[in-house]
Amino acid sequence: MEVKPKKKQKLKLPASSEEFFQKIAGLASFAVKFLIELFKPPYEINETLKQFFMIGYKSFPLVAITGFIIGLTLTLQSIPTLDKFGAASLVPSMVALAVILEIGPVITSLIFAGKIGSGIGAELGSMKVTEQIDSMEVSGTNPFKYLVVTRIFAATLMLPILVILADAIALFGGFLAINIFDYTSLKTYLVSAMANITFSDIIPAVTKTFLFGMSIGVVGCYEGYNASRGTESVGIAANTAVVISSLMVILIDMVMVQLASIIF
């Protein structure tokens, strides 16, 4: 009798309401533990700087390409549409508002979640499976402080910087797109683009990127740090981290948009 091999599980999401609330409680307690450990010495300065480089600097090329394509494509699609209504002059302002307030932070964060969330989940998951985390505990090192706090802190600080750079590159892509149809100086384009953007618009857009970065770091570290035994769990942790962190970005964005509309 031939026995069919079991299909490998590639994604582990809550299958019931009980598991869902357990997952939420686990993530919340994990985030609280991070905030507590963040301010307790000793501080892993060298590892934190290394994570700044790995998470921030190495993500910049992908973020830059994404931002440029967003600005270029959005402008190319907007010019013919607004030109029908005689409002082609409003394209720079519209693109700047769309990119800075919503498209830039969300798309960049989703790209960041796919790259960094999966990377952290797979890295910590493999360390869990090979018992490296247990070895650190035996040797007297705090693995949560060394592995988790440094990565979440780096993700929290690096994502806002990457979003700002992506927004700037997206605006430059929009500038190039406008010059395909008609010549416009960079100064004129920037003045028109930033004419309708106020400080109260920028604050919510920047603030939510810190929450995006922290949520991506927390989810990635949680899934990897709590991976089960077996090599298959590494892939599961990486895929689950991407799905949950991407969903968290969308949910946080929805809440922040509502709060910004009430406060500002």
C-alpha cells in the first residue's frame, strides 16, 4: 500500500478564534518585553549598529527602486487624466500629497516587511532550531537582549529614514515623468509639489512609519524566536512573519489615518 507523503506546511496562521487571541496576546507581551528590555543595561551598541547597517543600508537599493517607480508611474498615469480637466498644473502637488501621506509609507513598509520581516524570522528561526539561542542562555548571554531588542530597535528607527528617502526619490521620478511631456525646472516642480503640504500632514505620515517598523520587527522576531523544532519551521516562521507584519502595516495605517483626521 502506497503512503502519500504529507504536504509541507508553509504558513502557520491562527486556525480558530482561540489561537487568534493567543497570537495577539503573544505579540503584545513580546512587544512589552522589548520596551522593558530596551532601557535596561547592558546596551548592545555594536550589535545595534550592525543591525542598522543590515536592516537599513542594505534595504536602501530595493526601497530606492520602488520609490522611483512609484513616482514615475503615478505621474505618467495622472498627467493624461488631469489634462482632460485642464488641471495638469496640479500634477506635482497631487503626486507629492499621495506619495508623502499614503503611498510612500505604506508601499515602502510592505516592501520592508517582505525583505526584513522574512529575513529576521528565518534568521532567528534557524538559530532556534540549531539550539544557538539555548547555547547563549547557558553561556550567560541574554539572547532576547542581544538578538531581539537590537533588531526591533533598528527596524523601528531605519524604516522612517528609508520612507523619507523613498519619498524624495519618488518625487524625483515624478519630475522626470513630467519632463517627458513638457520641460519644467526642478525648482518650479518642487515649489508646486510642496505648495499644499503642511506640517500637520507630515507629522502623522512620519509617526506611523515608526509604528510600522516596530510592528515588522516585533512580528519577525516573535515568529523566529518562538519557532518550533525542525528545519521546516524556519520557512514557516519566515512566511508567517511576512503575512502578519504586512497585515499589521495595513491595520496600523487604517487606525492612524482615522486618528490623524480627528486630531489634525
